[in-house]
Amino acid sequence: MTYLLLLLPLAALVIMNLLPGRFRVRSALLITGAVCIIQIGLVLVHPTGFWDRLIIAQLEPVLGFNLQITWLALVMMAVAGLVSLAALLVAAALWQREFELLNFSSLLLIALIGMNGIAMVNGLFQLYIFIEVTALATFILICLRRDRFAFEGVWKYLLLSVVASVLMLTAVGLSLIFSPSSTFLALRATIPLAAGSFLPRAAIALFLSGLLIKSGVVPFHGWLPDAYQAAPAPVSVLLAGVITKATGVFALIRFVAEVTGPAPVYQVLLLTGALSVVVGALGALGQTDVKRLLAYSSISQVGYIIMALGAGTTFGLIAAMFHFFNHAIFKSQLFANAAALEARAGSTDLNKISGLGGRMPVTSVTLLIGSLSTAGLPPLAGFWSKLAVIMALWLAGQSLYAFIAALASVLTLAYFLFLQRKLFFNKLSPELSGVKEAGPLLLAPAVGLAALTVIIGLALPVYWLLGGR
Amino acid sequence: MKNQALVLSAVLFPVIGAFLLPLVGIWSKQWRNWLAFGLIALPLLASAALLPAAFSGARVLCFIIDPLSVFMALVSALIGLIIVLYSHDYIDHYDNQNEYYLMVVLFLGSMMGLVYANNLIALYVFWELTAIASWRLIGFYRSPKEVLKADKAFLVTAFGALLMLLAFVGIYQATGTLELTGMVGLTLPVSLVALIMAGILTKSATLPFHTWLPDAGVAPSPVTALLHAAVLVKIGVYVFARLFLATFAVDAVWHTIIPALAAASALVAAGAALVETDIKRIIAYSTVSQIAFIFLGLAINNIVGVVGGLLYILMHGLAKAGLFLSAGIIEQNTKTKDITLMGGLIKTMPITAIAFLACAFSVMGIPPFGGFFSKYLVIAGAMRSGNLWIAGAFVLGACLTILYLLRLFVLVFLGEPRGVVAREGTPLMVGCVALLAFLSLAATVVINQPINYLMKAFGHADLGIGLLFRFDHFGLFTAGAIIVIAALVTLYSLVFMQGKESIGQFYLYLWLTVIMAVGAALANNLILFLFCWEGLLLTLFGLIYIGGQHSFRTAVKAFTIVGVTDLCLMAGLALTGFLAGTFVMGDISLPVTGWPALAYGLLLIGALAKAGAMPFHSWIPDAAKDAPLPFMAFVPGALEKLLGIYFLTRISLEMFRLTPDSSLSYLLMIIGGATIILAVGMALIQKDFKKLLSYHAISQVGYMVLGIGTAVPAGIVGGLFHMINNAVYKSALFLTGGAVEKETGTTDLNKLGGLGRQMPITFACFIIAALSISGVPPLNGFFSKELVYDGALERGWIFYLLAVGGSFLTAASFLKLGHAAFLGKPAAEHQNAKEVAWPMLLPMVGLAAVCVVFGIYNVLPVKYLIQPILSAQLLAGHHFYGLPSNWLLIAVSAVVLLGALLNHWYGVKKSGQGLGAVDHIHYAPGLHQAYDLAERKIFDPYELGLKLVNALAWLLNKIDRLIDSLIDHWTVKVTEWGTTAVRWAHGGNISAYVSWSLVGSLVLLWWGLR
Amino acid sequence: MLNIMLLVLLVLIALWTALTPLLLRAAIGLALTSVVLTIIMFRFNAPYAAAFELSVCAGLIPVIFISVISLTHRLPLKEFLKRREDRLRRFWPLPLLLLAVAAGLFFVRIPLNITLPWPETIADVRVVLWEYRRTYLFGQLMVLLAGVFGVLVLFRGRNENER
């Protein structure tokens, strides 16, 4: 019944596009929101029995998409639902035009289908296809408002995505030479058999580089800051929070966890991960635009996930997923904050806005929570995942990378402190004296996600102390 | 169960309650303030309630109750509570008060969590929570400068914390647990210790990560007090104690590395504190410097040091919080932090000034304040560990502490106002400061409680700082002499000090001095002895300070010299106690070779400085001009000689066995001889009654030192006899000088003359005392000098010559003095001078009578006072009383005296007046130039020392700035290069992006095909 | 031999597609490339793949492209010449690069002596599509749907904007 997660958004998409004119926008938003919430709900009550007992299970022979739900998929889909909901709220708060809202909701649902597909498929080629679904929806989302700037950003994204697609397709083709099918199971079984041949290794290398481009890992990251910055506010929430993570990082995690395995891949992951962590943080330090800064921060944080994955242990995988989850939460929250700034102060350029701490208290506090969580300050959620990453690296014997991971946190802290200083603590510029706090709809995702960050951060040690371990 | 609940409430209530404060604050400021107070009072009470269970080791969740945690919790909560109380008024005028209280309470709550934590990760979480809170607190004022400094503090400490976290992960890997109690006794590898140390050093602001602390002085004063003095910087040392003392074992090499690093930190920070001009930066640097002492104590692997270090946390917390809060009052009322703009504030803000001074004394380690004990124990521990260079560096650091704190106090509170006027702070604020000062003082009374508690915490028996006295002959008679002279001086002062404004303070200090001095004379425990001995510093400062408008300079000089030498004494006592294995003075008996020789040398510095021998003498002539005269008669005239020589005798004859063939004996004799000649040479040319006497006070010490230094029976007996005699006639002389001053209003010899007829009794007393000091038979001075000559001759004719030469000059100078003051033509303006009242006469007459009695019946003092001090073995075969047996020596002395008389006659004839009687010596070629230089204080060791210290401070400050620029400038610079490179690479050129990706893929492919 | 010639033709057409400054010619070039590719696929016994290639890449996509391009306006001649020059200048290394890669592949001699162990079995196309490939199909459907929205957003929306 896993196909429910693919068919439900599709059905919603069809229904809301067929509705009569008067209630179209409002119902489209409600339906999309409902889909997101249902998805979160389905993920939360995931016991396998539940899935099988549904009546729709009888349709399995007809509609069974050969999907499978692992705990990785559950995390991914929960994140997708959460972040989509947040992006939807931001869009509803910022946009009024029917055209934009309707198309946004529709494309969001397609992207959601794509992400759910990525989470649940069990073959390399299927994975590729769903990545493409998500990516295509994203391209259009970014240029939804059709300004020149957005076109430039999406053009870079598109071009590098095409390169990635070519690489991945080639890899799929190569894999079909030495394996009966491109399913993960078959590949996992045949790769060791074909160990002497160069084909499996070439296939892995090509698919890996495709996914690394999609994840925006250094040195494959050139498109990322431009795309994030160019995207309209709600789309940037979606893009930064979950889409590049799903199409790139999560796919990479699945690929590494379910297909490859051998140690050389881990070396690559560690190396590129460490490079991303450092270059991303250094890049973020020099930015004067909030969204661009957050984009570089994304590169840096993705580096952590990749590094944890590169530890090559189960603990590393758990750490990577944990940080993946946390990163989605706090990064989409930070982009929601950026959206509030853009909406109220009219800009995200740090040279133009400053001293807003007193004017936008909720934004300022939530942004602080998100920043500190990103920088890995306890007791917020980001700390625990970063700790897990560091521990995973250290326990895997990669203490050098553990050092890089730990010390790059100082750089992370540095650019977030810079951001705080510029945005909230300096003198209020006179033209901003009339700025007010954003409305409840725009604050809701920021507050909700920040609360989630705090709750996870606090719940974990409490659970642990009460004897969980 | 009860204890568990107490721990949880101590931690959780403030941490959670903190977030209620802003909400309450929206509703009512008053309620918020008191709620904040309550939220900090709660952990204090809870921790106090845990005291009985402190040794239970009970655990709950990730918290543990043990002596260390309860102690630290009590200290931090107590200081935090006072600071919050102070904030009620201080913070009243600013924005963001809600955030302030939230962060303060959160900070203290996290501190509680950290203190009670028994789990590495919990420790880290609370550690970083304090960092977050302090980040917002430092940036409280929110302008770019403050926020930047706050960010710096945050980044530096976060850097260290992350390194520490890595170490924790490493520990987890090694042990598989995060519970501290589960890893007791584990030996950590060097790399992990280094990582943890990085965290601790950043948090506790120790070299090379210390510069964030002074920079963070931009915060409001209660915050600086809370963070930088009392609590935050103590986190590092606490964790050090928790991990490396209570849990892990570490390599021996760390017992050297960490103290060495701490020593560098202590010195560099002290140097910077001497150069800075911002009041809060100075105090912050002082914190850096003092933290190093705590590290020293904790890191030297020695129970005394460890207990001292922990005690230091308490004492330094109280005192430094007091300093910062005082600085807050000053800053708020003067609107500046620049000490070069302040001055004379003691007049308008007396309570703050006194409290500030008290806290400063505690930081310096001056009794009777609590800081004394912690500093002593730390240095004692360092001495025990045998790491002399490091201990020496710390003694130097302690000396610098005295200097920079005194400099701060003088510039801010004393002297003339330099443009800034201020009034006293609000009663609440001043009350808080006074309370802290009082607590520093009160800690002394109950000092054994914390010390024994901490000893027990590490499984040791009580340290035993007891009120242990011994009432042997020597002590009793020294104490008796002190009391008798003090009584006479008091009697004298009844008239002399009448009408002076500071008379109340005078008597207070005088009798405190007596109590301390008697305590020192009777003490039989090294620490008790040191306590009393150093306690004299305080009254010394006070007695000179009340002398007049400008006497504070002299007070500072005296304090500095004596304070610095007292620190040497402290180090020496610490070493002695360790070498002897006991603190009981009567049980100590050491040779003077090797290590004990060093100890003896250090003790010698203390004794000589107290006695006023060269080169520690130079404050005495200055004091003669500035201080009240009874002070001169009592303190430098009698008491300090008694005590100094008393202690010199104790160490030379009892505690150490000084033998005639030891080089230390020669050293003593050289010092004695030089002191005699040089000081009397200076006395000769003085044109002021008191100043002339003061140089004699120095010169006479030379005889005693020489006598004891000979280490032969005649010399020792002579030295001691001279000590008694000197106390008598020198007091008498000063008192006659006082009588003259009282009647004429001056002691300038140019303006005096012919007083002999108007004040006959005074004149008679003067004559007797002067004859006695000149060594004219049959007065007491003659007999003691003859004994010293005898001893000196036995050891070498050169010492004998020095002693005899000194006698010649002494006689000459007194002839001049008497002639100029009492004979000749009466000065016109003193026509109506008359004899003084009987309370002033009585002490003079009494003392003069003693001179006669002790001369004629010298058997009395020698047989009944001095001989019982010395062992029968030493005295065997000698005969010291009655007429001297060596007639040749008497003849020489007579010739010398006659020579002096002739010289006087010649001088008077040549210059035509009594005052010019020695001008022919003064202006002799060669001597003339030397005297001029001496008058300009070229030879003053104090001035030379200050120059040296200034040079040192300059150098240390440069080192500090260099480190600061490494952290502040170069790390930023390097990061900027990286940033620029990344930016340059992101030119927006899509082809470049594609190329990187393709190159990346090709590399991957190549690697895959390899 | 014919295979080699077809491959060379494929490369040449692809180069032309990349180098032409006119969008319309590029779209036609894309279709031509697909046609040649289809022929190659037929020759290598992959009829399903060939059919898909022909229908989607040679048919559907160029149609969409051309219809989209028809909405754009024409360039003036001067601008066209300038663009051509510009393009030539930017892409002249492309043929050289291809030659270099070919030479490289020729000399490196990748051991391509692997025989396909699992030859494609001929079965009913419908069965193949739904029984084995339904996930792909669903994904393709979604791609098309996204494409539809893309057209909607980019073109219908523009008209709306212009109104």
C-alpha cells in the first residue's frame, strides 16, 4: 500500500485542478496542506501491520509499484511532509495571485510525489526517474515568478542537473551490462561478483558524481548558491529544506547504504564532505545576503551528512540521517525567517537591513535558535546530530575528519554570529523604523520548526536520562 | 531521595524558571527581580542543605552529590546571589532587562548543572549553555563594539569547547561509558588531555586563549563580576578539578606543563594589568593572572596545593566580585572607565573605596583577608612539588599583583581629583560591595571549615592551621617589650595626637599592630606566624596613610616593599614547612645547606625587610616625613626591629643552624656592615630631625644583623642586647623629636635652635638617648656595641672597622643634631615654646631611665632576658655582663668617640653653626657627588625596582598584545583569505561551475577505474 | 562499417545542433540526432528502446520545443550574425575535445569484450510495460505532468502577465 503515498498527492493534484473557479485557490491550499499532514501522519503511525490491513491492499497486484519502506524512507517522507507544509504556509502568507498559488501547490505536489518515490523505490533507474521528476518540478518552481534573476539561477541549476543526469544515466546503462536488472538488490549481489571488472567501479563513480552534483557538494556545488538565492521565498524554503537534500543527499545515502558498500567510496565521501564543510563555511562568512549565506551554510551542513556517511558504519548512517533530518528542519526554518525579513524589510541584503532585533522579536529569536542549532550548540537538536556525526567519525577511526567536523562548527558559529550582529544588534537604519513583525501565517512555520528543534533537543537527553540509551 | 530532590531542584528550577522571568517582567519589574533572586537563592539553599550529605556520593539522573560539587555550587550560588541583588539597582536604567535576568538566571542554573554533572555530555551541554548565556550578557549593550567582543568571547570559548568535546568522544571510545564515576582512575593519553586542556584554558581565560576576557569587560559590571570574576572563568578550573583530580589520572608531565603555562599566564596578565588604563580591563587581567594561581594549585599534584587552589576559587570569587562591583559603582557614577581621569574618589565614595581596598587586599593575599590562606596554600603546594622556577614565577606574579592593584587603587581613589567627580552609589549597591568585602574578612574566622572540608574531600586528615602559641622566654619578652613600648607611645599620643582628625583610626591601627605583633612573637605555627606578620602590612599602610595629604605615596611605597618581601617570606615559610615536615615552629631544626639554605635565604629577606636593613629600607626615611610621629617612634623605631631581629634570631639559631663557617653568615655580616655605614652616612647629612633619626633607625639594624651574623656567642648576645637597647633609645629619640615638633610645629633643623633651655627635660632625655646610641659608657648602647665589636673582630677585622666607623659617624651626627636643635640661639618664631605636658614627658623619661639602668646594671637584661634565649652550650665559657673584658676595644671606642667630638668642634668652627658641623664631610670631593645622587634617589632600590618592573610590564604587555593580535587579527585574516578565495571562485560563470563538476567526475572516474 | 558511419553521422549532427545559433535549427537537429540513434538501436537489436526513442525524443519533445519556439520573436540579421560569431568563438574547442576523447578511447582500449549475459527477450510490449516497468512508467508520467505545468507557467502565465 506504499503506493498510497504516490497516488494520494496525484489524486489531490487532479482534484484541485478540476475544481470550479471560486474556491479554487483556497481549497487547493487546503488540499495540499492536508496531503502534507496526512503524509506526516502516515509516517508517524508506520507499523507495518497498518499498511497491510487497509482494504486498498487488494489493489496491490494491479498497482503495486514494487516499492519498499525502510526507516530511511520514513525519515525522508516525514521531512518532505514537514517542509512542504512549511513552504506552503510561507507561500500562502506571501502570495496572493491565484495563478502563482495554484501552480505552486500543484508543482509542490509533483515534487512531493518525486520525493516519496525517491524514498521508496528500490532500483537505480527508478531512483533516477524520480530524481528527475522532483528536479523538473523544482526548475519550474524556481522560475515561477519569472524574473530575470530567477532564470539565471535556474539556468545554472538546470545545466548542472543535465550533466548529472547524463552521468547517472550512463551509470545505469553500465550497470545493466553486468547485472540482470538495476534493482538495488541485484546490484548489491552482482557488484562483488564483478569485482575484477572495471564496470561496476565506473558505474559507481559516475552515479556517485551525478548525485554529488545534485547534492551540491564541493566541488560540484557551483549552481547551489545562485539557485537558492534566486528562488522565491517559499521555493527557497522547499529547495533548501528538502529538495536538494532528497534528490542529492538522500539518494546518495540510499545509494551508498544499499548499493555500494566498499571502503573506497567512503574515502571519497569523507574527502568531499570535509571539503564541503570547510569551503561552505568559508563561503558563508563572506556573504552579505541572508539567503546566499544560508545557501553556503547548506553546502557546509551537507558536508557533515556526507562525512558521517563516509564513516561507513551503521552509527555513521544513523548520524547522517539524524543530521539530515535536523538540517531539513532548521534550514527550512531559517529560510522561512529569511522570507519574513524579505517580506517586511524588503530585502535580504545585510548592508541594507540592520538593528531589527527589537522590531521583529519572534523572527529574531527563532533565527537565533535555528542558527545555534546549525552551529551545533546544545541543547538544541543540531547539537545532538553533530555530536553523533563527530562520534561516528571518531569511532570509525577517522579522528582527523572528526576534528574538521568539530572545528568547522566554530566557523559556522562565526558566520551566524556575523548574521545576528548585522541583522539584529546594530543600530536600526532609519528607513526601517516602520518595520513590523511578520504575520502569524508567516511566523507559524518558523515558530513551529524552531519549537521542533528545541523539543527534539530537549527530548533526546531526557529520554536518554530516563534510561533509554 | 531527599538529596536527589534537592539536586534536581538546584539545577532545574533556575534553568527552567529563567524562561519565566521575561514573562513576569512584562507584568511587573519588581516581581521579576525578586523572582530572579529567589531562583538563585534556591540552589544556594539546596546546596547548603546538601552539605551534610556531601560525602555520600549519591547520584540522580546525570548528577552527583560529592564534596567537590557541593562546594563549588555553594560558592557560585552565593556570589551569584549577591550579584543579582546588586543588579536590581545597577541594571535599572537599561533596555532589555528581561533578557538580562533571563540570561543571568539561566547562566547560574547551567552553572549548577555543570557543577553537579556526572556525565561528560551533560557537562558539555551545561558548559555550552553558560557560553550562550554569557554571549548575550557580554553583548548586553548591543552596540557594534560590544556585540563584536561578545562574539569573540563566544567563538574562542566555543573553539575550546569543541576540542574538549572531541576528547570526550575519545574517552567514550576508550571506556564505553560517559559516566564520570565509571572511569575513575583511568589514565588518559596525552592527546586527550591536551584537547581537554584546550577547552579548560579557553573557558578559564588562560594563556594563550585569555584575551577575550579583558575584551569582554565591555559588559555591564554585574555581568563582568558574575562571568569574569566569580563564576564563568571558574568553570574551567572546576572542570579541571573534576576531571583530573577527582576522576582521571594524568601523566606526570602535565604536572609541569600546566603550572608552567599558568606561570606564563600569571606574569603576562599581570604585566598587562600594570599597563592598562581601563579599570575593568585591569581587573579582568587580574582575573587572568589569579586564575593561573588556581591552576597552579590544582595542577601540581599535591594535596596542599589542591586544597589551596579550590579555596582560591572561593576567596578570589568573593574578592574579585567585590572589585568588579565597585568598578561598576565607579563607572556608573563617573561615566568613564579611564583611570587616568579619576582620582581622589575616596572623599566622595568612602565606603566603596574601603570595600574596594579590602577586596584588593584579599586578592593580593594580605591577612586578615581570606585570600591570604589560599595564596599561601597554593605557594606552599608549589614549593612542595619542588618546581622552584615555577614557584618563583608565581611569587613574582604575586608581587606584580600587589603592584597593579595598588596602582589601580591609588589612581582611582587617592590623590587629587582629575576632573571627574562622583557620588556614592545607591545603598543597595554599596551594601553588596561591602558585604563581599566583609565576607572576605569573615572567611578568615572560619577558615578551618572550608580547608578541612576540602582536605577530607580528597581523603586527607585536617591540615591543622591552629591557634598554636608558645610562651617561651624569647617570645614573651619580645611581646612584653612591644606592649610596654606601645603603652608608652599611646600615653605619649594622648597629647601629641590631640585634635588630629584621624585620631580614631590611629589608635585602631596602633593596637591592631600590637595585637598582630604580639601574635607573631608568640606564634608557634608557621601559618599563624605568617598571618600575624603579614597582617602588619595593613596597619602599616593605614598608619602612614593617615599622616597627611600626600603621605599615601609613602604608604604605597612602604606597602610595596614590605609586601613584596613578605611574599618571599611566605615562599620561604612554605618551603621550610615542607622541608621540616611540620608547621610547628618549635619542632623545626634544619641545616643551612642545599634546599634549606634557599628557605633560609627567603626567610632572611622577610626578616631583614621587617627590621629595615638595606636594601629594604628606603620607605623609612620617606615615612619619617609623612607619617605621624608616634608611628615612627613605635613602628620603625622599635617594633619592627624587635620583630625583625626576633625572627632573625629564631631562624638563625633555632629553625636553622647557622654556623660561623657558612657563607650565609658572611652574607649577613656584609649586609649588616653595609647597612651600618651607608645608612649612617645618609643620616649624617640630614637637615631634618625625624629624617635623621630614621636613617639611624636603619643604621642601628646593621649592628644587630652584624652581631647575629657573626654566629659567635659574643656577637649574638650583642646583637640581641642591641635590639633591646635600640628599641629603648630609638623610641626615646623619636619621642623627643615629637616633643620638639609639638611645640615648634616643625622638625626642620634650619628653623630650630636653643630649645635646650625651654625644654630642659626633653633635652636631658635626648642627651641620654643620644649618648646611648653613640655608645658612650656607661649607658646601655655602649655595652651592646662592645659585644658586637667583639664578635665582629672574631670574624674579621673588616667587619670590626665597619662597625667602628659607623659609631664614629653616629656620634658625629648626633652631636650635630643636638647642637642644632637644642643649643645655639633660639629661633625667633619659637620664642614661646615650653616643656611638653606630662603624658608626653613620662614615656621619654621612662625610656631614658631604662637606658641608664640597662647600662649600669647590664647584668639585668643580659642575664635575665637574653641568656635564657640561648642554649647553655652556646654560652658555655663566656661572660657577657659587667664591664667588657677586652680593654683594647674600649680604648679604640674611646678614641673614636673623641674623634667624633674633635670632628664636631672642627666642623662648627669651620661653618660657624651646629647644623653645619659635618658639612666638611658632606661636601668633600667625591662624597659630594655621591650624596647628590643619593638625594635624587638614584640608589633607592625601590625606584630601581619600579623601573625594572615597568620595563618588565612593557615587555609582558607586548607579549599579551602579540597573542591578542594572533587571535583577533590573524585568525580573522586567514579566514578572510579563505573567504576571498571562495568568493573569487564563485564568479557566477557557469562554464567554470560545469568545469569543476566535470573535473570532479573525471577524478572520481579515474579513481574508479584505477 | 555502417555502424561506424552512423556513429560519425550522429556526432556530426549533434555538433551542428550545438553550434547553430537558431533555436529552430537546434530543435530540428535534436530530432535528427534521435532518428540516427533510433537506426543504430534497431541495428543493435533493441526494438523497444528504438521505438521509445523515436516516439519521445524524435517526435514529442521536438514538437513541444518547436511550438514553444514559435512563440518567440525572430532575431534581426545583424544580431543573428553576431550571435553566430559569438557561438563559434565559444564552442570551437568542442570538436577538438571530441576528437581528443575519441583518440583517448582508442588508445586506452577499454576491454569491451563483455558479452551481454541476458539478451533481451521478445515479449508482449504491454506485458513488459505494465508488469516490469510500471514504476518507470509512473515516473515518466509525472515528468510529463511537470512538463505540462512548466508550459503552463512559462507561457500561459506570461500572457496573463502581459494582459
